[in-house]
Amino acid sequence: MTAVGSLPPLESKLPAVGTTIFTVMSQLAQAHGALNLSQGFPDFDGPPELLDRVTFYLRHGANQYAPMMGAPALRAALAEKVAQDYGATVDPDQEVTITSGATEALFCALQAVVRSGDEVVIFDPAYDSYDPAVVMAGGTPVHCPLQAPSFSLDFEALEARLSSRTRAVVINAPHNPTGTVLSEAELLRLGALAEHWGFWIISDEVYEHIIFDGVRHESVLRHPALAARSFMVSSLGKTYHTTGWKIGYCIAPAALTAEFRKIHQYVTFCTHHPTQLAHADFLRAHPEHHQGLPAFYQEKRDRMAALLAPSRFRFTPSAGTYFQLLEYDAISDEPDQALAERLTKEVGVATIPVSVFYAEPPAKQRLLRICFCKDDRTLEQAAERLCAI
Ligand code: PMP
Ligand code: GLN
């Protein structure tokens, strides 16, 4: 590069942040030809009819900007869907916004409500985009540990962190990376605290349809008092096996949505058009797809659990998501990042070390996360390798 005179100082806005673990581990898996059970994405395609609808719209002129708030057909289809799933009445024009993945929706929701000096509670282990999104909004993340080994909400720990500075609390159920779910009682107890302290709820529900053993998903949208103070965020990528299309959405009351859209319009303006239209058609025509998802993924969870039963890993089968935690203290006392790297290189299976989901990882925790949204053959091969350790 040519010298161009003095440059301004480059002070990182996110000094503690590096490349995400998902990219690091997927690249490592590729470099070593390992089976990739790290980054969460299926190794199979979405429904053929859904793919055909994208081709149709590509060929029929849906190749210019979509409306800023999202294609009307998709917003209407989602409003109908949450009415059926959660009994929620939402106005597709004023309360539903289509985003470039749930990641963008989480970012916009936090930007919309968090100001300098505000605190936002995040439960650790936490999905890695929450903390930086709070920091970029000028807020202060306040980390609250979930209670290991069950990873349930610890209301005592939560209440100790709430104050008049608390602007929002981020919840995620079914939960990445632990695979736990929230009960209705827990959600309502959180709602009572939200009313008392006057904070917003950012509810990350991207795994809303990946929940097992007949348990129902407790969306904030089931409860009008909670919905009135919540941004419900979800992602079609998880439900339709289309993570690469990055179609997410946010459902929030009109006043919140108005502020949300002010941010969204200057982050991306709008989202990929043909895939929105294709999703709208498919959602309406095939509700059985998302209704069948719990059974589809429960079969994979159970298959993987049975395959790993003879291994030296210890685990409680996930209650939701397509992730499974594995405790490895009978195998090694290496820190999880070192073990994840070694397993990728030497055993040929890439996993995610759970410590990266913590602001302050617990010293003695020995956990890896694997992803089971994979073809049966991939699961069988991976389990064979993991059982040999
Ligand atoms: N939240 C959680 C808990 C996730 O696991 C993910 C993972 N993909 C996201 C949000 C982001 O979803 P999207 O890919 O739609 O941006
Ligand atoms: N949510 C996915 C996971 O937890 C990854 C998404 C991403 O790569 N940013 O693995």
C-alpha cells in the first residue's frame, strides 16, 4: 500500500472482539477436512418446492428492492402464522418487519431502545451477537449466569442485576448453546420484573419450532402484557433449512416497530426480495412443515444421543434447538478451546467450545457444543469418531 500521509487513530469500537467462533471453527474444519458439527447449519437443503418458488420469482421480475419493511405477502403470512401458533393478533403493516436474518433484527431492536449509559441484561452462556450489539448502541452489557448444570434462569442472580438503569433484558428460548427451554411460569415471572423495573424484552425465538418431547414453545406473543413490551425476533433460516438466505423478522408493537424501522432502513434498507416471496408462498401452502419440525429434529437428537451413548462424553439430551452440549471431564482436562481445536485436527470432528459464550467463563466447566442438524450419515460418522476418544 502507498503511504498517504498521517492517518486518523484507529480505535476499535469492539476491542475485545475477534472473528466469531463459528467462522473460526468452520474454517478449521474445512482446512482439516473434518466433519463440521460446529457452526449451526443443516447439511441438507430446504424443501424442493420452496427452492422452486425462489427460481420462479427470480424469473418473474422480483429482482429489485423489496419494500423497506418487507414484502407485504410475507408479513401477512407471518401475522397469520403467529395467530395460529400463539393466538397473537398482530398488524402485518405496523408490527411486522422483515430483516436480513435474526442478527439484523437483534441489532436494530437494541439500537432502537438502548442509549448511552443504559444497562442490558444478557444471560450467559449467550449467543455471541448480543454483547457487541449492546456495546455498539452505547449501552453496558450486564451478564447474568444461567444455573449450571440445568442452565435454568436464576431469578435471584437476575434480580441482583436489575435497577432503574436496566433498559432491556435479552432472552433466548429454546436456548443456544444449552438446548434448554423456558417455562410459562419463568416467562411470566420475568414479565412481572419487567413491569416492576420498566424494561423492554428482546426475545430471541429463532428456534421456536425446534422443541422436543411435546413441550410447547412459550413465545412472548402468547401473552399480551409481555408482547406489549417485547421485540419478538425469529429467523426463517432455522425453520426452513435456509440459513444462507438470511431472512429474519421482528414482531413488536407499532410504536416499537416504528423506531425499529428507523434503524433497519439505514442498516440494510430492505432484504433479498425473491426469497421473501418464496417463503410467503411456502409458509401459507405448507404449515405442516413447521408443525413437523419438532418430530423431524427430535429424531435426529435421539439418533445422536443413541450413537453417543457408548462414548465417554456425558450429556442430558437437549430440550430444544439443534445443539447438544457434551461434558468431557472423563476424557480430558484441557480447556475447551484447546480440545475443540485438537478434535478438529486429530479426530476429524469440529465442535464449538462453550466458554466463548461467556463474558467470564466458569473455571472448571468442560463443555463442547455439537450441532445435530446433519444427515444421518454425517451423524453416524461423527459419532463413531467421538466414541473412539
Ligand atoms: N440467535 C440465535 C440464538 C442463533 O443461534 C442465531 C444463529 N444463527 C441467530 C440469532 C442468528 O440468526 P440469523 O442467521 O437469522 O441471523
Ligand atoms: N447461530 C449459529 C450457531 O450458533 C451460527 C450463526 C453464525 O455463524 N453467525 O452456530
